[in-house]
Amino acid sequence: RHLNNPQQGWFEGRVEATGDINPTLTLSTNAMVLEALLYKHNAGPLFENGLVKNDGYFARRTSDPFNPPGLCLPGERALRAAP
């Protein structure tokens, strides 16, 4: 029996002790499978050197001078020293 349902996605996995299939469908499991397939397809990581290029949505969104503060984006909060 396969560990996936073609209509719904990949199951959570197998139980080590019995070998039974855990038929739970979770977002995290399916996201990891998709990420692994993308890694295989691209023959490498999604981003070069693990960094996002500066011409993406996030860089534009955070550099917009008309962007009001308080959107909980990284860089809006001042760094605090550890106690």
C-alpha cells in the first residue's frame, strides 16, 4: 500500500513498531514532500546561498516609504540586548 492518496496528498507516515500506516494528512508533511520534489527538480536549493534576492516582494514591501509602521514585519522592531 502506498503512503499517499492521489486525490488528497501524502500520509503522515508509518508507525515504527507495527509498520501500520498513519493516514493523517498534514500540511507540514505535504509541504516537505513538495519542497523535496522542487529541490530534486532544480538540482539544488530554492534560493541561491540560502538568501532571497533583493528584488522580491518582501524587499519591495519593506522598503516602501509609504508603508505604515506596525505590520509586524522583520526590521520594524528595535533590537534589544539580552538580559
